[in-house]
Amino acid sequence: MVAKDYPIYLLIKRANCSVDEPNSRRGCAMGRPLEEPSTKRVKPLSRVTSLASLIPPVKAAPLKRIGQTLQRSISFRSDCRPEIMAPRPWGRQIAPAITKRRDSKLWSETFDVGLGHMLSSKEIKRQEAIFELSQGEQDLIEDLKLAKKAYHDPMLKLSIMTEHELNQIFGTLDSLIPLHEDFLSRLREARKPDGSTDHVGHILVDWLPCLETYNGYCSNQVAAKALLDHKKQDHRVHDFLQRCLESPFSRKLDLWNFLDIPRSRLVKYPLLLREILKHTPNDHPDRQHLDEAINMIQSIVADINTQTGESECRYYKERLLYLESGQRDLLIDSSRILSCHGDLKNNRGAKLHVFLFQDVLVITRAITQNEQLWYQLYRQPIPVRDLEWEDLQDGEIRVGGSIRGAFSNNERTKNFFRVTFRSGGQLQTHCFQASDAFNKQQWLNCIRQAKEAVGSAESVAAQTASQDRATRDCSMMDTTDASANLTSESPQMDLTDVTVTPVKV
């Protein structure tokens, strides 16, 4: 899933999807002697009718909780990992197309190699890092334009989606294109005729504040992804996206991969700038600007992380359905951080969707109403401060279900953990099964961190309250001492000597 650090990237290796025709003479190419043709019957290869059947599921970076990192959350949801949808009856069956791949370029291969003999190894690495920054901007601009030209505009023209739906899915993507074109233009202007660049720090310091535009785009991603997943159930949308996926221009990336590219680029800036700084000499005039630029981008990313995380938390709070008013909890309403959420099973095999907010654990069932996905509360919310958890060993839990399942292998009793909560003398216990050992460990880590955060907050609050009481006590003591001194030093006034003169009104 990603209890949805900054946010806060993974390189994906794709399997070779080519299919070789059977050839009895392949042994010659491998250095083996030629053999007589065999009369043994060989089972023919099944004909490939769809590229979708060849592409393995793509494991994307699991949207680590944006409140903590833009790398996206440990949202342990299955829908966090985009899948290639299975062919449907109405889907078009075609032969696989050749994938268009983007060639990586190096600075030393792009410009005059003779210049390299005059530069130190460290300076060459610095030029490579600056060139990577520039080349990445060009690739980003091409991808953003492709998303608009190949996806947004055709779906609008063909009325596959309404303009309102497309605006919700694509967000402010249009505004990002001129932003990065301006940055690329500045980098190219700073490049000398021989291809080298002396200073980039001042350009970064001047341009980086423009990235605050990403606030709106990243905050919209959760709702955009949910709407896109919903629209994929429409056969026209599914067919169009499948055609695009099978086309060479897509590089086997689906629409959401393109829409997520700006976020991936944003979190990569600190790494790129540190790489340039790493190869910049201490006495180089660009070093001070680079230090400033790194601090700026870290602050910008942190701010976007916070706002995006709060937006994600609000979105899911609005999708909660309460069966009765008693299920409403102020801890849910006051939560601004969603640590993680995703699908888990109980010991009866029922599929649940669990949310871990900063102060409360909410157990729900995913339901569909009016073609929209909602989360109906399954049990009373559990305050994190009162929650206890336990890691269960494989095979320790007894799984309910059919008699047939009781005699199956022990896969059904793996990856369980237990949470308990005592309220009003009653003990509430839940046994959850994660999809694998990794997700189980992530859940336990998130619960542990949430409890530590709550404990730390309560400790700080208690310490602050204690200091306030001590301050008030000191103030009262000072006032009492002052009054006592005043009484002892001042003569007592005899009220019998006081004459009260009536005042006429």
C-alpha cells in the first residue's frame, strides 16, 4: 500500500517480453555441432494475441504517506501498485508493438571530447551532473506535452471523458510546462559554446521559488487517482488507455505514470543539487549559491509534503460512512495526518480496509455507492494511545472458514498481527492478515511510530502544563509576599476615623 519520510524512488526492471520462434538450428549459434532434424513432436507456442498478456505487473513506488514524504505512502493498498488490466471482451486484440525507449545521454558524449583532456576528473563529474539536471528538464517537458497531446486532448475531442473529469485528473499540469521550459532556457543560456557550464547556483536560487506551483498539483493527486481508477471501468476509457499502452510512444507507461512524473521530478531535485555540490570545489564561487539552493528546495518539498499529506487525509475522511452517530470520533475529525492505509483480512478471511490516522485506528469495509468508492465503518474507532499490538508467529492464529480450507497448506495462517483495545471493561480484539511479510512489517512500524508520536505529544503537553502551573504558583507566591510586606510596613487604618461624605447627584 503507504501509511498513506517526504514525502518523499525506484528503478523498475522490466522483463524481456520477446518470444523466440522454435528453431532446431539454434545450437549452431551457441557453439554446438549441427544435429539431424528431430522427428520428436514439439508443442507449438501459443499465439500472442495481446501485449497485455506479456507485460508483468508494474510495481510502482508505493505512494509513501505524503504527509511524511512525497515518495508516497506506505499505503498498503493494492490499488497503489498499478496493474496492467486483463483483456476484456470488448478490448482490441492486436500484436505487440515495438517499444520506443528513451536513450540516456552523457555530457562527455554530447560535446567535444577533446575538452575533457583539459578538465580534471572532478570537473568532468561536475559537468555531467549539471548536464543531467538540464537533460532531465528536457525529458520532463517532453513527457508533460505527451500526456496532454496523446491523452488529454484526444479523450476530450472524442468525448471519452468530460472536460470537468479531465480537469480533475490532469489538475494544473498545463501550468508546469512553461515553468520548466523557462528553467531549461536559463540553463542553456548559461552553457558556453564548448558545452561546459561555470555557474548554475544563481539560476537555481532565482528559479526554485516557482516550484510552489506544485502545491496544488500534488495535493490533487489522491482525488485524481481515485477518479481515474473509477473511469477505467468505462469500456471506452479502458480501451483507449489500452491502445495507448500498446503504442510505442508510451514506453510501456500508463497514463498515471505520466501524471506522476512531475512529483518524481520534484523529489529528485535535492539529490541532483547535492551531486553538483559534491563535485564543486570549496573555493568555487558557485558553492555558496548551491548551498542556499539546497536549503530552499528542501524547505519547498517539506511544505508541499505537509500540504499534500493534509489533502490526502481530508480526502479519505470525507469518504468515511458511519452506520450510527456513535461511531463518529473527534479524533478522526481532528486528524491531519494519515500514517498508512490499505487492505487487510481478518481471521475469517473477510477483506477490510484499515486507516491509521495520527491519533486513531479506523477499521472499514470498502463499498460502492452511486458508482463511487466509500469506506463504511466496521467497528468502533480505536484511539492510538490505548491501542496495543502484537506480532503473531506464522501458524499461531487459527483461521476460520470452510472445512476444505482447514486442510490446505499454512499459507492462510501467515503474516498475521493482533491489535487490542479495552474500553469500559470490554476488550476489543482484531487479528489482521497482511498480503506479505513486508506489508505486515510496515504496518507494525507505522503503529509503533504512531504510538511513540502520541506518547511524545502527551509528554510534551504534560510538561507544558506542569510548567504553567509552576509559573502560576510562583506568581501567586510573589503576590502574597508583596501583600504581606505591604501589610507589615504600612500602618493599619482605623475605619472609625474615616468620615464618609454623602455625594449629591
